[in-house]
Amino acid sequence: MTENLLFEIEIYRLYKEEVFLGNSVLEIENLRASFRIKGDYYAAVDGVSLTVHENEVVAIVGESGCGKSALALSIMGLHNLKTTKLEGQVNFQSQNLLSLSPAKLNKVRGKDIGMIFQDPMTALNPLATIGRQIEEPMDYHMKLSSAAKKKRTMDLLRRVGIKNEQRIYGQYPHELSGGMRQRVIIAIALACDPVLLIADEPTTALDVTIQAQIMDLLKELQNQIKSGIILITHDLGVVAEMADRVAVMYAGEVVEIAEVRELFMNPLHPYTRSLLNSIPSNMEAKAKLHVIEGIVPSIQNLDRIGCRFAPRVAWVPEEDHETNPQMHEVKPNHFVRCTCYKNFHFPEGRVGEKDYVAT
Amino acid sequence: MLKFILRRTLIMIPQLFLLSLIVFVLAKAMPGDAITGAFAGDPNATEERKEELREKFGLNDPWYEQYGRWIGNAVQGDFGSSYMYKQPVTTLLAGKVGNTVLLALFTLIITYIIAIPLGIVAGRWTDTWADKLIVTYNYFSFATPLFVFSLLMLFLFSFILGWFPIGGSVDIKIEEGTWDYIVSKMEHLFLPVMSGALLATFGTIQYLRNDIIDTKLKDFVKTARAKGVPERKVYTKHILRNSLLPIAAFLGYEIAGLIGGSIFIESIFSYPGLGQLFLTSIGARDFTVVTALVMILGTATIIGTMLSDIILSIVDPRIRVE
Amino acid sequence: MSLLKINDLKVHYPIRGGFFRGVVDHVKAVDGISFELQPGETYGLVGESGCGKTTTGRAIIGLNKATDGEILFEGTDLVKQKGSDRRKHVKDIQMIFQDPYSSLNVRKNILNIIAEPLRNFERMSPGEELKRVQALVDRVGLNPESIYKYPHQFSGGQRQRIGIARALTLNPKLIIADEPVSALDVSVQAQVLNFMQEIQKEYNLTYLFISHDLGIIKHMCDRIGIMYRGRFVEEGTAGDVYNNPQHLYTKRLIAAIPEMDPEKRFEKTHLRQSINEEYRTNYDNYFDKDGRMFDLKSISTTHSVALQ
């Protein structure tokens, strides 16, 4: 990538972020994904509404168990439907994905929506060559001769930064390093020119330098293909580098949505602020990191009435919380759930270090 | 690849040597010898006469000299003579090997024809009535002893219904090489093969079912679904390929197991193969035959495992040898 | 005197190949590294997977055999020690493992897990033992009544605390922490890191902190050694390494840390581009003709770099 191109991206971004948001690609409305556990259904994604626009990276951030991966799998219809109940709407290209038959959904997945998975070591079929695995979505979504498919695959491999594509084409996954495999997985997701990409923790399993390479690659590709991207991650650093807008999730709900600079400069929800304060690189060396009291409740033990974060900020008076927490637009395009952010402050002294962390 | 096969073959040599040593020593350690066996029930045999014969046949030499003699001949294809049948062991076996191989081969094929579809159905549609039925069948086949089941089959289909012959490998009145001859062979094979196969499906079904259930949850299957691959193709192209791999690899072990397992089946169905010969030879203390048979069964096992290794290295790119 | 001094440590594994599976080459997991730990300090060992940082930690505690070199613990060379002599010292060195899910025996309750080192090294009556374990469990912030529970009944952060309690039972001097928080969520990670700092003061512990996360290393460590392909690339105080990196690899590693300020993301991308460019063009200058990293050369009293 040349300096010039980078500069162009930058200008484009500034323009885009400040002036307008493109047409929406995906509109999620009140999505609820419930899993059956011992006969009862418990919602892991609990009433999420979110819009993704063209050429926009929306990051969904939260700790494990907050429902962010369940959300991604719901959009793609990858949950086991025998044990999962999906409600609400996922509107994509003027159809609700949740109500599509498997056959119709298969016309969308892999074609208009591509997905990038977390662990490059397990996401590829060990018995098929790289070339075959990239060509597979083309088999179902594009009418191409095998020569055309091969050519397209070679192009894709080059686009994801693989130089010796001739060789890689015929190799098996175990012959490649983790970073290379992740590039291949990205190539698969891009195979049929999707308008929406869902990246589920795309860099989590990688080494730092490889993570940086993959982040830069995704940024570059995004600028080329102009599709919407849903980026699911627990790493706020990745969010700061990649995202245009950020949705913070806690216990199945979105608790804060804002444009990325706004979120990092002016985080409001107590959960967002706690997360930012618990990151070592955000703090002075050897300083006390913020500890969020307690643990993320499991979906069976979750108290679904009132502010779900309340038990973890016990010092906040009860009247500060809403009885039925709603999203409030505190600034244009900056939404926060519940009213408890208004007077929120971190307690003095030993932050969140109770005698017993939890029992 | 060739290098791998060559090395794997070379490893067989010490294995076989060890096997022969163990077989020989064990045979010697058993009470009695060929002479006691040959004269069993003969009141005229005096101890002097037996001792004289032992001296003559070299049975009083130190064991290693006897072993050297035996292995030297064995390498040249001479396993000595049977005391009971009064003919060279090699000739004796030649007539039986074919029958046993035929039995094992058909049992294997039928086992796979039954087990693979059942395993796939049970693994793909877990917790449906079909799966429950298959699992139940599987437990029955695991729990039923081979000899009980075989006797039942024999009783029902041969004695009561009279559909199949009671014993032997072919009707002796039929001329060799004719169509009727083949039909007769098949008729004789049917019951032993079915009895063996129906009970041998257990491992394959269970393994395949579990492996499919595991593979279904693998990430690469999720990748395939995210590509928009139709469900049927997700199974044929991704899940089954991975799950059938170990089954293919076990082929060698299965062959080895079946040849060893033929002992029961052949005795019950009076099927003239190696297994039946093995039992009668042990009864008669016909040690030359027993040692030769154990050597053959052992070799089959070693070759079987080698075959498995080679198959696996061919079908699985992860361990494919450059 | 330094608490731990590593001299030219090497850990090599044979590679077998050829027709007779003979040793054809060695994997040089650790290939001649030297560093020292002063009592009470936290020394960070950083690098990407496969750089040899974990092997180094395991070699010190004796889980991997050192091929060559010295591991001087309070002046005694652990490499030469055998059996019971070594055990005496090993008692003073304990390890905290990466994965709190798999490093605890699931069939043992917390009492048995924490008491195990005591049973191996000290003779105590069951009463004393119970008291000691309860005190430790209390100290790591868990309810003393929970000692009869099993690992699966705890969350990830709590399990890591149990791992720490186990490491503390014998009052060690040195704790080797191998990626102690990599498997944990950020907020839980914060708990464990805070806690490790607290007990360090309280028990006067020295840490060898192994991690791939430069953010955590920077936060926790006084001095840092950067490893690459079994060798040291750069060593210095946290300030030396982060603010004044000299070796290209160190620069690359630091540039790879995600930028926490969205405003600066393009600068960061630019920085990475230029470093990658230099990496491509100048890579060979950083290695000798055998492709081996140069020895460390000191450029200030605290800072050394592997340059020609």
C-alpha cells in the first residue's frame, strides 16, 4: 500500500465520519436469541437493535458472556435451531433473515454476507486444499468455469497479502502459519464480494505483530470493498484502531453506542468506563487497575429487571438507576442505557477490592 | 512415500522375529509334546519308544537349536509335517487359507455395508427414533456373545428352516469351477459371514456416530455453513470426509481382528478354515501346525497394522509423508 | 547478589529425520540467553509464540532440561544439581500457569490442591495444614469455607487466584508467571494483576513475568527482555524499551500494540508501514551470516541491544 493510498483513506474516513453515514446495509431490530437450558429458554441476546451502514465498521465490544458472539451467529443463522429461539428482525436486503428458509438463507450466507472466524487453527477443513476452500462459496453463488474460479482465487489470495499464491493454492491448512490461515479465512469471506462482513474476534488468537498485520489488512480491504463490517471483539485497542462506531454490550444488551472518538473521549456508561479503566496500557505503570466487582452473571442467573450492571457498581444509589432502563440519546448518535451514568464516579481507595471477590 | 512404506516394512522384520520366538517358546512350554499327542490313547506306546522318537526328531536338543532349525525351515516355507494329518503343514494350510480369507473378506464387506450407513444416520440425526433404534441394536450386538448368536443362527436357519447348509465350505458333489460351485460356496458362507458381521458392526457404528457428533461442532463446519453450503453438502463434503477417515485407517486392524476371530465362527459352522484347524490342532497337540498357525495369524496382524498406517498416511494430508 | 542469574542458557530439542530416524538437526528453542533478576523486582520476558520465553521459564523450574549453560539461583547452579538437592531450591521457585482451567486437577478439592506442595516438602499435622491453607485462601481473596469446593465451581479469575495460592504455600522467593492472565477477560485480568502486585510487596517476591502482551508487561515490569527465535533482542528498563527501542524487532513489536486513541490510528498505521518497510529491506543487517541474532551489547548502564 502506498503512502498516497493511505492518505486517501484518511481523507475519505474523515469525510465519511463527520459528514454522513451511507445507506444502511443491515438493520437489527429488537433481536432476541434464547438458548434452551434444561427445558427453559434464556436470552443470551436480549433485545438488541443496531444498524450497520455501507462502508462502516461497527464494533461490538464486551467481555465473554455478554452475548456478542451469539449476536453474530444469530445474524448468520448459525445457531442450532433445535435449542435456540430467535425473535425480532434482522433486515438485510429487504428481507428478514430470521424468517428465511434454510435454502434461501444459503443464498445469502457466503455471498452477500461473509464471515471471519476467531481461530484460524480450527476454522479450515484439514482435509481440503486452500484453493478448494476459497472456491467453495463460488460453487454455490457464482456461475464460473473452474478456470475462472481459480483465477479469482489467485486474485483473492494476492489481495489478502499472500505472495506465493500459486503454491498456497494447493497446500493444506496445516502447512500454513496462523497468520496465513487467517488471511485465507478472510479470502473465503471475500470470495463472492459481500456487502456485509462479520468478523468474530478476527485477531484474538494471533500474535501481536500478526494481529497488527491483519488489522491493517482489514482496514485496507474495507476501503477497497466499501462493505459494512461488524467487528466483534473484547479488545478495546482493536476497537480504537478499526471501528467507526462502537456498541458496548453487557449481559445481552447494548448499553452504549457512539462514534468511536466520542466513545473513547467521552465514555458514559459505568460499564464502558470500567472496561477502559481496567486496561493496563491505559494506566500509569504499577498503578492500580480498576476491578469490576463480581462476575458477569450466567444467562440463567441473570436478573432481567432493572439495570443489569447495578450489582457490579454497588456503591451507586438505587434511585440513580432506571426501573426499566432505556437507551437515551445524550448527544447526536451517542446512546446510553439507564440513567446511572449521570452521577457515576469511581469510589476512592481500593477500587472494587472487597474482602471476598465472590464466592 | 515409498521410503515410508519401505521403512515400515523393515520394522516388520524384528517384529516378526520376536513373534516367532515367543510362539516357539510358548509352544515348548506347554505340557506334553508332539509325541505325547501322537501316542495319546495308544496303550502300546512305551516310554522307551517315545524317548527314542524324541531323540530321533531332535526334541531333546536345547530349545535354541530346535528354534534355529525351525525358523531356518520356516523361512524357506517349510513348517514341518503335521503329526496328526501326516502331511506337510504347508499343504495342509494351503487348502484352508483360501476359505478363511474368503470368510474374513466377506465379513468385512458386509460389516461396512451395514455399519457405515447406520453410523452416519445415527450421527447425523442424533436423538431421533432412528438414532435410538440404531443405538439399541448396537448395544445388543455388543452384549451378545458370538457363540450364542452363531448357534442361534445355525439352529434357526439351518435346522428349523433348512435354508442354509449346516457345515462345510462347499457341497462336495459339485464340480469345481462351475456356476453352481460358486453358488454353493456362497450358501455355505452366508450364515458364518452374517453372524460375524452383525456382531462386528459395533465398533464402527459407535465410532462413526461419535465422530460425526464431534465433527458437527467443529469450527470448519461452521465456516462451511457460513459459506452458504447446503446442509446435505455440509455433511458429504465436510463432516463425513473427516469422520470416515479413521474408519478407513482401521481397515487394516479390522482384517487382522477378523482373521483371528475366525476361530469361533469356523468351529461353530464346521467351516474348514484356519480357525477350525487351529482348535483341532491344539486339542491334538499338533504343535507344528499350531506354531505355523500362530505365526500366520500374528503376521496377518502385523501386516494389518502396517496397512492401517499406510492407508492413514495416504488419506490424511496432515500425516502424509513427503 | 542477584537472586537468579542465567548464563548462556540453551535448550535444544533434537529433530529426527532420514531413514533411520537419526538426529539430523536441533530446534534451538532457547539459544544462549543471559539475564539476572534482583530480589524484589519484576522481570518481564516478552515475545511472540515460539520465541522461547515459556521454554526459558520451564527450564528454570526444571520442567525442561537445559542443554547447556548455568541457572544460578542464589549462587547455586540448578543445572548441575540432581534429585533431592535440586528439590531444596525448587521449593523456593514456584510457577503460575497460563490456563487456570487446565492447570488445576479437576478431581481434587481446593484444600488438596493448595496443600499438595506442603505435603511434598513439609511435615505438618492435618490441623496445621488446614489452618495454613485457610489463611492462604483468605489472603488470595476467596472465602476460607470454599476450600472443600472443586475447581469447576470457581470462575476463571478465582481459579487463577487458587493457582497463586498454591504457588505461595511454600513461601517461595521467586515466582515464574507464565502468561498468568492471558486466558482472562480484561476486568478479571485487572483483579489478578492488582493482586499480584499486592502480594509481591507483602511476601517480598521476585517475579519472572512471561507474556506476549506488551501492555501488561509495561504495566507490571521493572525490567524487560525481548526475545525472538530463542535469543535476546533487547533488554532494559521498561522506559528504555518502550520509549527508546533500538532494535528493529522491538520497534516492530511495540508498533503492533493497538493504539488506544482513535485519533492516532492513521499515524500508527503509517508507523507500522515504515517499520515493515525497514524490516523488509534491512532484515539481514540484524542477523549474522548464520541467521543468528547478535549478542547483546550494552548501550547504557541499563539498556542493551543485539546489534552488530
